[in-house]
Amino acid sequence: MLTLRMDAADLTDDLAVFITQALSDEELDEIGVTRELDKDAKVASEAITIAVALTFATKAAVGGGIAVAAPKLFDSVVRLIGKYLDYRVELKKLEIQASQNASSEQKAQLEALAERRPKAVRVVYVASAP
């Protein structure tokens, strides 16, 4: 299982909506979307999303025990994050926590995102799914 947990400060919910609206229903069926809400926020209206986790459905690779996320779907999500970075110039912070079991190609894609906006984007790899 591969999980990307993203925290974009006050733009986190906007980022989640941007990604999920761009994906087809079939693609959304292959991704678990979990919003982490700020339970301490003193806001009378909607809860504030402080992080969003995208968990990709995985399948065992042929001839091995490694589980891999659907590469095209992962690529699509990374491209959408890149478009969001281009679109939202006011974004000051985006921390992406990725499962340590991400493939080297997936890690390279995430690092390329960080290089696009080095002052705003940070990628961290965690031992277990965040």
C-alpha cells in the first residue's frame, strides 16, 4: 500500500478538491481519500482540513512479493499536484509524506515536485503509511 499524506496549511482542502475533482470515478475507486480535520479549530462553520492522505490500491507485482500502486494513477496524481503548484503561486508550504516503500521512480517524481518549488515543497519518507 502506498500512501501520500499532504499538508498545505490553509490550502490543504483546496488541494484535495483540486485532485479529486480532476480524477475520474474509476480512478477515485482505486484511491482512498482521508481528510484529517482540526478538532481544536474554533470555527463555527465547516471543519478545517489540516492534511489529506491518498492511499493507492496496490497489486502484487508479477513474480514477486512487492505491492505496487497503479503507475498511471500515481503519475496522474503527481501531475495534478504539479499543476496545482503552478496554479497556486501563493502556496507557501506543502509537505508530502510518502510511504518508504514507494518505488525509486515514484520517489524521483516526488523529488522533482520539490525541486519545482524548493522553498515551499518538502518530501519526507516514513516507515509506515501515515
